[in-house]
Amino acid sequence: MAAVSGHPANEDGVTGVPSAFQEAVAALRAARLRPEVVLGETPAPRKLAPYAFALTATVEADGEELADGQLVLLHEPNGHEAWQGEFRLVSLGRAELEPEMAQDPLLPEVSWDWLTDSLAQQGAGYTAPSGTVSRCSSHYFGGLAERPSSTDIEIRASWTPVTSGPADFTAHLRAWCELLCLCAGLPPHVPGSAAARTVALPTRRRPH
């Protein structure tokens, strides 16, 4: 079923969802991605914009889940001053890191570069980016004391897509999925000099 939120149907049974938003959602649903990425739909938030569509993603290899995240497409038909446009993409990505990488002081800057580099590699134009990169360490006690300490990386980001048509939203989805794959420790999928300079982080592989 559609994971789209927006205005309810009118008396004629025809939804008031703008065609531009419907076309963008259709492009996201039709996107072809690298095989390690598994997409799903999830209920979209209802308070961020009049129209919203949400996807979840997991990165899997050898039967193990390496990273996961959520991408939300927001639409304000009249435009949003803070977004500098009618659409906004809001994303979350996370993965568990190896201890030595978790201590790298350059981790936040490198991780943010993964996002901007991935957008550039996919030709996904954007403006007004913002976000945070966080490291969350967990230490276990009592009945969980035998579990080793762990550190997760969490990247929250939002940006306004600059598009000439619905097909351009596919490039933004691919860029976000590439970010998740880099967080998962997988090598870059997109060829080219920029991609060749990108180094993925080693991550701990987590069972389902």
C-alpha cells in the first residue's frame, strides 16, 4: 500500500495530491538500485509538510544487515522559505563501526563528504543542505555484561532537490543509498575519479 500522507480524498473520491508529488513518488518507487540495498515503504510523518512519502532501506551482504536508514520526501506546493523550494528530502542513516574507526577524529567530516560526494556522483542537484553526524557508544552491564562495547554512526541530513522533472528524484535516492553502503563498509559502486577517492568505513556485521 502507498506510504503517502497528504490531504484526504474529496467527495468525488479523487485525492487532492498534486501531480508533481505523485510523479516524484512514482519515480522513487521505480528506482533501480545496487543489489545490496533493500527498500521498503513506511508510514510518512504527517506534521512536517502537507504531503510526505517515506522509504526505509537496509544494506545487506552475505545474509547480514550492515546499515539501515529512512528517507522522507516532503512537498509543500506553495513553496517553503526555509527549504528554498517545494520539495525537501529528510534522511537518517546508521551503522555500527569497528572500534578503531569510531575513534577517528575526522569521522564526522568524512561522513558528511560521503553524502555530498554521492549526490555529485549521481548528478543530483541540491541546495540548502543541513545535518548532523553523531557517534553513539554503548556499554553493557549486568545481564548484558558479556556483550562487547559498540559504537554506531548516525547521519541525519536534509536537503532541497533541484530537479527538472520527476526522474531526477531517482538520482537523489541512489545517492542516499550509496551513502548507506559507504556507512556499511561497502566499496563505492559509482565509477569515476570522485568515487575512487571515497573510502568506506569498516563496520561490524550485525545479524538480523
